[in-house]
Amino acid sequence: MAVSYAVQDGVALVTFENPPVNGLNHATRSGIVEAVRRAQDDAQVVAIVLTGGGSVFSGGADITEFNTPAAIAEPNLHTVIAAVESSTKPVVAAVNKLAMGGGLELALGAHYRVATPDAQVALPEVKIGLLPGAGGTQRLPRAIGLGIALKMIVGGEPVAASKLAGGQLFDEIVEGDFIAGAVAFARQAAARGALPRVREREIAAGDAHAVFAQAREQIAQAAKHFPAPGKCIESVEHGQQHGFDAGLVRERECFAELLESPESRALRHAFFGERAASKIPDVPSNTPARPIREVGVIGAGTMGGGITMNFINAGLPVVLVETKQDALDRGLATIRKNYERNVKSGKLTAEQLESRMALIRSSLSFDDLKSADLIIEAVFEELSVKKQVFEKIDAIAKAGAILASNTSTLDVDKIAAFTKRPEDVVGMHFFSPANVMKLLEVVRGEKTAKDVLATVMVLAKKIRKTAVVSGVCDGFIGNRMVEQYVRQALEMLEEGGLPEQIDKAIEQFGFAMGPFRMSDLAGNDIGWAIRKRRSIENPSLVYSKIADRLCEDGRFGQKTGGGWYDYQAGDRTAHPSKRVDDMIVAYSAETGKARRTLADAEIVERLVFALVNEGAKILEEGIASKASDIDMVYLTGYGFPLFRGGPMLYADMVGLGHVKQAMERYAAATGDTFWSKPATLLTELAAQGRRFNG
């Protein structure tokens, strides 16, 4: 039963029963309309109260219906609101805890609204590239005034009902027994006999022209890539100038335009992709998770310190282990310094800083890890070093403890084999800086237990990470793909490009940072070490030697004052380097390659399609279970532009046939075997006119 109906003291109590957030699915919408009609026909009923079962009024549209016919089937939300608004008996929306999106729009269609003191309301549609499509852009400004409404609609952030109590959105904040208070209010409303409708109010605007101009100025930067904020303003402005009905028409037109936009498609893909990433096909959602009460972290360097901060931020105590006291002291000092910056910026109080630092127990002994439920190593990226660490923790860790490696490329199955409990071993690849970056690659070994995976996925949510499961291969999902991305960047240096041009082209496409600025930031010596290891493990791999020449010259990036670019002390600004440009031109001559002018469009396609093709291979091999997981890795860990939705969705949007044709074109032009060997999956899907994502 999606909606329950009961009569209390002459008031029809209509309760939404669609947990966990009472999404307005088709059954719920139908139930509301039927309940309102039933109350109209009941002579004993003098008023109607709409409320949510459990602790939530309504979270809005039911996301399980997105992209299905049920989402727009009658009665749609417009029809529901019309039924409520046209009721001949007063309808009171009793907002308990939360009214989001369509839930708030429904409440705005009621004659009256009451709320719990802790209730929050929002119109967050802009976050998925849309605008409120059921009258939100028209009713909210009439309920709370133009300036506040624009801020809510364009920003999409929740606002406490108590902060809006002085306006005309809520008629009463109910303390104590909420339902009893709502029923009592409804009886009083019935006695008054009025049926006020928000749509009939004027918008309190003041200098409306100035308000709209300021709103547009505030969104100018964001609107460069995302049209929804501008459409929100346009819809509100149209209603303010031409009246409610005309505004409602414009709202629907803007909604339809946005729905078809690539930016909204990208944002919706990211929204659903993040939720889908937590679902592992062969690990049921009810798989019991192991309790994690204490975490051990081995290594107090940049990664270990950042990883530690994630857990203490979530209130979990950490045993931080190092081999030398000076390294431990430096690590603790860095963690404290990071928190002090947060205190200075007002994000944290001094008391919170101290309470978090108090959750760290530092040690020079592995024996202090005996009580930890999860132990994560963040030591040097070398298999022999990992072997020493895992043999030690295998000997002392308690039964049932999860043993995790923060490796970014190494074989987790080999690491697991260093222990007598490979089922307890998993990869937890945090991205630097680990206390900031949202991505966590969870690497599933051949013998990793299902409850270990379930535990890590639950824990990832607790520490506010987007966890994506990867199988075992060199580089997992993210770094395996970025290998081909960087390889193409280096090839284009040999052919005629320079670091500045290649970086600018892909940054104009929307990347946060191009491959050469990225490499300078991370440290060029890291890639150098990986290339050396891979050349031993697989001598057939061929790399451009330009990057090796750079490292042989001691140019490791920002940390040495020079890499692909020159840097000045205390300044991260990348300045083109004549020394490096000359080295690149000389290398082209040495290898017999005639340099040519590269168009920016070619640079972008070769970089992005290199990611796409390797992503297709990863899907073929089952390293990733779905294309959206790959997109989430790149959106949350590698700076791929959010408004393009990730490499696999971008390929879907330009067409896999186009990607295949481009690869054939680059194979002919460059002779690079990478382009002449497209992934089988890409070839098959392109031939069938299908996509990676559904």
C-alpha cells in the first residue's frame, strides 16, 4: 500500500508509505489523488492532511522510475498537485523532516503547510541538470519572495524550515506530537473556511531587475558548462513578468529543453552511476559486513596521513604506525597542519581539531595493530616492500581483520599470497590527496571474501568516498586507462606537439589539468619507475623515450622546480620551458619523425578515445562490471569534466561508430598499432549501433 488513509477527528490523514524517502512513484501519486477524492466525498471529513510515513515527507521523484514510462504516467505530479490545489476542503501539507524536489512542489500546492522544527526543504533538480518541473519555479518565489527563492532554486541546497518560519511558506512549526498538531491545525483551517493558493499570490520582488541581474552574475562561471542555472532564472523571471500560468508554460518548456541537453544527461548519469557503483553483481545487498571499530594505517607519509584523516573525520580511531620516530612526527605534524588550515578557514573548530587528533594512537611497533579491525598499508610502491609488510601484519593481525593495500598498480593477488589469509586481503586505492579526493578504487582479488567487499563498500560511505570495484590488472581501472592517455600525449610530442598546446587543448575540452601539468604535479619520477618495472615484466611494451630523457635530466616536476614546465619557488604556476621544448624537437629529429602541426581537435580525440578504447577492454575482461563504474572513476579521481559524463558516456554521446572511424583514421595517419587494434567490444557495439551505457 503506497498511501494509507485514516480519519482522525474529522480530518483525513493521507500518509505516503514508500520507504525510505517516500518517493512519488506512480503508485504513490495515484494513491494521493484517490485519497483526496475520497476525502472530498466523505461528509464527515472537514480537512485533509498530507504527510510522510516514517520520518520523511517526500524526497521527490522516485529514482527507480527514472527513464521508465511510469515516471510520466498519469496521474503525473502536475495532475496530483492540481487535485490537491483544487480541493474544496483545506489541504495541509505536514512536512516531517524532509521535503525535496517534487515533495516540496507538492507541499506548495497545498493550501497550508506545517513542519517539524528540524524539517529541511530543497529544490535540488539543478544538481542533475534540470529545473523544478512541477511548478517549483513559480510557486516558491510566491511563497518566500524572489531573492531567497532564486537562491534555493539555482543552488539546490537544503534550507531549514525554521529559517523560513517567518515567511509565508510555513503557517506553523509544530512542537511535540506532530500528527496531532497537524490535525488540530487542519481543523482550525476548516473552521476559517479559506482555501489560499500560492499560485494566486504576487511575487515579493523589490527591484526585480537588479535581483535577476545579480543572480545571473553569480552563476556566470558555472553556467559556462551547465545551462540549468540560467534556465532556472529564465523560468522564474518569465513568471514574475507574465504571471503564474505563463510562467508555468515556460517552466515546462525549459524543463524539456534541459532534459534533452548533453549536460543534463551527463549529470544524471553521474547521479545514478554513483549509486550503481555500490552494487556488486554477485555480492547481495544483505551480505553481513564485518564490524570496523579501529583502523590501523602503516606509513605516515602523504598517503598514510591523508588516509588516517578520512577515518578520524568519521570518528573512527586509528593506530598510525611508522618505522622511525622522525617520520612519525612529520606525519602527525602534517595532519595537524591540515586541520589548522580548516580551523583558520572556519570549517572546523579548535575543539574539533583536538578531538580528531586524539583519535590517533601513534606507534613504532606493528604489535600495536593487533586490535585493529582493518589494517591499510601505505608504504613504498614496490612489491618486495609490500611483501615484508604483509608478512608482518599477517603474523600479528587478529582473526577476521581485513588487510588492505593502498597500491595503485601492483598485483593484489600476489600481495594476498604473502599471507595465510588471502580471503581477508583487498586493495583500497586512495587518490592523492587522500583526505580530499572522493574516489576509492576497491580492488577485488581472486580470493577476496564477499563480506570483505561488503564491509569496505559500507565503510567507504562512512568516510564519504565513492567506491568503485575493480578486478586485478596492472593499474586497475584508472591508472591502466591513464597509461594509454599519457602514451598518446607522449606520441603527440614526437609528432609535433608541445606540452603547453596539448595541455591547453584538453583543458579547453574541460579537464581540470592536462597530462603534462598532471605529471609535474604527481612527480615524473613516479611514471618513470612504473615504466622501468613494466619494461622488465613485459619487454615488448614500447614507450616514447622523451619522458625518460626528462627524468634523466632531473626534471621530476614541481618538487624539483622543473618538469615539463619551469616553476618558480613557492609558485605552482607552469611556465613553458624552452629547454624542454628544444629537447622535444631534437628528439623528433633523432628518431626521424617529421614534425607537423596538430589540430586541437585531434589532440582531444586521441587523448579521450585512448581512454575509451582501454575502458572497453577493461569491460571485456570483467575488470569493471559496468561502463558507469569507469565513468565514476574518471569523474571522481582523474578530473574528467563532469558536464561530459565520463569517457564512456562521452563516447556514447558522440557515437561509437564515430569513435571507431576516428581510430581507423589515426591508425592510417600515425602507424600506431594502438589505433589499429580497437577493443572487440567497441567494434561489436559500433557495428550494432549500441552504446556502452545501456
